[in-house]
Amino acid sequence: MNDLLVLGRPSSPTKFAPCDLRALAISAVRIAEEGVAGSDGRVRVRSDGPLPPVVGDPAKLAQVLINLLQNALSISPEGTPVEVEVSLEGPMAQVQVRDQGPGIAQDFLPRLFQPFQSMRKGGTGLGLAIVQKIVADHGGTVEAANNDPPPGATFTVRIPLAWQGEG
């Protein structure tokens, strides 16, 4: 029920504040690893170092990262790493979550972020729809693509920086 409420309710800009996306990613890794059995130490985080802040709701942005990480951990074979890369991409902060799972069927890619679509057994199909909504509410984008070379898929989230290169 909470997931449906998140989908239907707009984000409140009054909760937006400058956020360190790198710190949120590191925190999300700890939470995601606790939520998926046998995941301790499987996530590797790489970063360009400190990045300019993004403006957003830190709890919602953390929810995006936790959701993507838990999906990646649950779909990747046991013992394989999940990689998170936080970087600067023009006027955007970018987070990529790369798994080692089976990848995404080509016919499923166009509807991946639609509600009630799931590739996971027992999944509600709301997680990625929520990810897309939260990211869009922050003025960002989220994309998914199969890794080349396989295996796995990469989810890329881009959120605008708090400053847009003024000065």
C-alpha cells in the first residue's frame, strides 16, 4: 500500500535540500546489503571523489538507490559483485548500479519502469516505477541497459546539480 501511495503522491519540494549523492550511495549500500541475505561486502563503490551537491529529498533519493541495489543484489549470482559508480556528468550527478544478473529481455526493456511489470519472481512490479517517479520529481532521469559485454544490466540515475556552473 505504501508503494502505491508513493506512486500517486507528488514529492514535496519543501523537503528538498542540498544532498551529497556519494554519501547517500554509501549509506544505501549498507542498508541494501542488510536487506538481502548473503550480500555483505558484495557492493563495490567507486567515485570521482567529492561532487557538488544535488538538490532533493535525501530520504527519497536514498530510497531510489536502496531499491536499485536490492534488485541488483537479488538478481546477481551469489558471490558476484555489484558495482556502484558515482560521478559527474555535465550539469548532473550520476549514479550507476551495475549487476551481474541475466540482463533484461529486449522485449521487456520498453515497459521496465511501468507499474506492475516485474521480471522477479514474487515482485510487485512497483519498485522501478517508484524509482522513475522519484527521479523525475527531482528533475532527473533513469535508464537501464544490458551490459556490453554481458552478463548483467546497468541502471543509470542522473540528478541535476544544485549549481549549474555559474560564475
